Amino acid sequence: MKTLSFTLLLFTWALSSFGQTGKVLDNLSLPSKLLKSERKFAIYLPPDYATSERSYPVLYLLHGAGDNHTGWVQFGEVLNIADKAIREGTATPMIIVMPDADTGRRGYFNDVKGDWPYEDFFFQELMPFVEKKYRIKAEKRYRAVSGLSMGGGGTFMYALHHPELFSSACPLSASTGPITLEDAKKNLLRNNPDIQDSTVANYYNRHSALALVNNMPDANKKAVRWYIDCGDDDFLYEGNSLVHIALRKKEIPHEFRIREGAHNWTYWRESLPKVLEFVSQAFHQY
């Protein structure tokens, strides 16, 4: 009788554990002194977050142009995909933070004029806020960044600017920034007709993935694990391919994937499970 009761208890526990789901909150916010506004963000909490007392690794997942912090929730199906990956054991339970970079101005970088410091907001306000409010392991090994299109550009820049903060970076269909200095000048002149050449050069060296890779110190070559993914029909193929070639020439370890597909959510929903698996390798100590 005791054996039967114990078996039933285990069966009930297994069913309840299998039925657990994660939770997404997509209308959260924090005050930003730097951006002088209330900033929205969404967060995914893994299935056992509410029932455990442990802390979790974190993935910062960045949306593309035209979306906001709800993009990965609504179109990327982050809840279902992350739950499935965790349930099947291909990803470790993690917290996923999705900030809004589409309100006020669009983008993840500091404005060239210095009056919209979004990147400063991300590192000085958003990251400390969420890593204090939620049970997040606030160490490089347990922190990763990924994003699509404009968010892929943010992924490149954030991990290249701060290799001491991220164990893995996964840019998807990324906007890699200007390929040449002339491209940077042409882009900046549209809204800044009086911009100085020295300012253009500084901005290019700071916001071109190609320039950042080419200028990477040898000491940083293995600081971040890279997974780069871009569809064969994606209009951003050139920048991603050139960054891959630059990484190869510099002998910087990375994974580079070209799959069948274009610049759309069908492609990125298929990318996300691999991203979760890739970042989990570092979280697990590969």
C-alpha cells in the first residue's frame, strides 16, 4: 500500500512538473534618468521560477526595427519556444529580458549628437534594474545577448563593446552597421548636415561590426562565443558575410549559419531554439 501511494505521488508530481509553463510579463517598465522617460520591457520567467528559490542565467533578447519589447512575445512566440526547449532539455532554464528600443527614438545606440544615450541606458539602468529585481546570476558566464535585424546590430555592438559582460552573443539577420567609412558618412549626413569628418570616423569605428572586428585586440578573440545566423535570401547578407570573413581572417572562433529563408519571423522563430541551445552551453559550462 505504501509503495502504491509513493508511486501515485511520484506520478502526480511528474504530471504537475510536465504541465508547468513559463510566464511572460510584457507591460513592465522602469524610470530612466538618461532617456528622461519611462521605459517598457518584457520578461520571460522559466517554468520553475515561482516554485524555486534559485537564481537563473539571463538572455537579453533584442527586437528589430518596427517592433518593440512585445515583438519576440507576439511574433517570436518566445514563451512556447523557450518552454519547449527547457522541457526537452536542449536549453537550461533561464530568464529572458526584452527591452523596448522603439519609443522616443529607434535604435540601441547612443545618438551621434549625444542627446539620446540608449546604450548607456541599457548598461547603466536597465541591466542593473532587472538583475536586482529578478533572481538573475549577475556574472559574465551566465549572461548572453541575441537579437534580430536592428537587434542583431545591437547584439554585435553590445558584445563587441563589452566582451567582459557576455559569455555568448547570437546576432540574427543582423544590421551590421556601415560597411565602409563612406557609407557611415552618407548615412549620418542625412540628419546631420554639418557633421565633422572626425565625428564620422569615431562613430564608424564604434558602430560598424566590421571595423570593431578588424580592430579587435588579440586578448579579446575568445572572450565571447559567437553564433551568427542569416538567411540566404536576406537583404542583409553582405554585412553578415563580410563580418564572418573578417572573423575567419582574425582567427576568432565563431559559428556562422546560412539557412534557407528571408528577413522574416518565420526564419527567426526557427532560429530561436538554436540560440537557446547555444547560450545554454556556456551557462552549463561546456
